[in-house]
Amino acid sequence: MLWERIAEALLEDNDSILYVSRMEDYQLQYMNRQARLEAGLNEDDTSYEGQLCYKLLHGFDEPCKFCKRSVINKQAFFRWNYLHEPDGMHYWIKEKIITVEGVDCHLQLAMHITEQLEKERKIQRELEKERVLLQCVKTLEADAHAKNPLDSLLEIVARYFNGDRAYLFEFDYEKQVTNNTYEWAAAGVEKEIDILQNVPLSVIQTWIDAFAQVGSFYISDLDEEVDKGSDTYRILEMQGIHSLIAVPLEKDGHIIGFFGVDNPRKNYEDISLMSAITFFILNALDKRAYQAMLEKLSYEDTLTGLYNRNKFNHVFDQMAAKPPHQLGIVYADLNNLKVTNDNFGHDAGDQLIQTAARIIREVFGENTYRIGGDEFVAFLTDADEEQLKAMIQQMNQLMAEHEANASVGYSYRAENANIVEQLEEADNAMYAEKKLYRKTHITR
């Protein structure tokens, strides 16, 4: 008797859902308190006895399609998980056949595991986020010397969200434009980076305002959430974007761009990951700026701002290995620099060099070099010989207007360019003009 009371107490006070129904006709024989409450009965209600289990428990008019009666036995419990789709509840179930007073019955024991599963999923999501963050760090470190290490990072992020694209836009407030500087696109998805250059900031002003007010945002439905008459809608629709996540890039309290994923299909509720990744992106952009500064210092002549001999040698080697279709070379040597230094001091000499450099860059463009104290070289790959001669004449005129003078030689080939031979030709031509200048000008 004592054991019966103990058994009854264990069954009734158990948090698990337990019921017993007859195998032959599905009639319920027993339901513990938790099962009765789940069925919407009072905890002391026994009216369930004799009712059909599938009717009372699930509201079906016929046996449940997922019923396991065909696979259970008397020897061991059959265990499985079940999702009750109407309310999204998950259950862990074990069941077997038992004999009660000579009648085979179906014993089912079910436990709520929804909260447990959610905790496990949350842990898994956090672990996945940590894995992705760690992968981003390792990728940036491993690709630190690669040309575009951020492309690898964007691929990791896009795959985490199962998105079509991941990208960076950087703002140029001076020019009032934004540029798509990095992009990764999934297989079969067209890249848009080439057409998303110099986009007016006014086009995304609503985004900039949203970044300032709420930070990151998620557009779940383009048609529902974006004004169809806006430039933003037009640009997004043109790219086949139906949803997106966007996170601002902030530095020193200013929004300098944003980081986005197009058409995310999973994890889109987890914008926090992207916010965390912006730290690595900003760090990578800082490294890029630092490397650009170092490159500029290594390639730029500090006095004139022109490229230096180091850069000249680099470009020379490139053109020697892969000659351009056509090539013009201008070789210029300042006249009377020593006289200026001797008579007016080295500051005056530096000013003369700076004046000449400014004029040479103004006339010949960026591909200009100071290769010695008073020697300059310019390369032209997109001008014909007449244009080259006109440029030299323009340079000489500007030099004269600013009380400067240079001996100039050039070499031009419309085809079969050869930088080694042409540089020597231009140097020889400049030297010949230099000798002529010295014969016709008396310097003290």
C-alpha cells in the first residue's frame, strides 16, 4: 500500500506529461496532473477516462499521423523529439507498451524542452558568432599583406547571413560622394562595385540620418519600408535587393561610411555581430591608411611632392617588363640652380626647384618624377608627339614667367616603345640642349 501511494505521488507530482491509453482503441486510461492541465482540464478532473487520446489531446478526428504505436514495444522505451507546430512547443518523448490488468496499453511520457532548446540555440548562436569573429581576426592577420584582405572578411560575413553580397561604402565629405570600396558577391550574383562610385551623399541622406539617430538598421521588405519614389528605392531595386542590413562605420564621433549585407536569409535578427565586426573593419582601414602613408613617404619627394627616384625605378622596371603601346619621355634639367644657391642661398634654390616641379606637374600630370637635385622626368602614354611638343613649349613659357629655366630633351615612339632606349635618347637630347645653353649664357 505504501509503495502504491509513493508511485501515485510520483506520477501526479511529476512535471512531465504522462498518459496511458489502450492499444486496441486509443481510449485514455490515465492522465497525470500535468497531462490534464495540458489538455485544458482541471487538475482533479477524471472525465478524460474512456476518451480518445488523439481527440482530447490534439483535437484530431482520427489517430495522429505521427503516432509511434507501430514501432514501440514492451522491451524498451522508444525516444524521440516532437514539435507541436501550432504553438511552437518542443517535447522530448519516450514511450512503450505496458500491460495493465491484462490489457496492452500505450504509455507516453513527454517533457517540455522548448526553453532548454532555446538556451542551447542561444549558446550555439553565441558560439557561432565567436567563431565568425575569430575567423575574421585570423583572416585579417593571415591576409595582412594581401591587396584586399577585407574581401575575405566580407565573404565570411555574407556566408554567416547567407546573403547575396557584403560590402563597404566610404564617405568623401569634401566631394560629397560615397564610394563602394570593397564588395563580395555570391556565385551567380552580379557585382555592383563598378557602378556604385561617386554616388552623391544626398541619395543616401535618409540612411545617414538613420545611422545618426538609431545606429544599425534592418530593412526586411524593400517595397513596404522604402519610399518607392526615392533614389534609394530605385538603386536597391535595380540591384535586386529586397532586404538588407546596414551598420555605420564611426570614427572620432563621425560616420565615415557603412557596412552592409544584401538579402540576408538567416541570422538577420543578429545585427550585433556586424556591429562587433566594424571594429575589425575600422582597424583594417586604419592599417590601409597607414600603409598608404608609408608608401607615399617612400615614393614621394618631400621637397616638391613629385614622385622620387625610388618610385621612378619601380615604374621604369614595370614599363621595361611590359612596355606601353606608345610612350613619350620628357627629361628636364634646371639651369642655374648652383648660381641661385651660391648667390641667394639654398632656400632660394629650394624655391626654384619647387616652382619648376609645380609647373612640370601642372603641364605633364601626375606621372612626373624628381630623379636628382635638379633633374626631372615625365612619362606620357596617352599623348601624340605634337601634343608632347606643345606641352614642352607650355612648360618653357611658364618657366620663363616664373623666372625659371630648364634644358629639355624628349623621346617619343608611337609604337614599339622601349623605355631603356628612350630614356637614353631623352637624356642625350637634354644634355645637348644643356651644352647649347651654357655656350649662349654667361654665368658667374
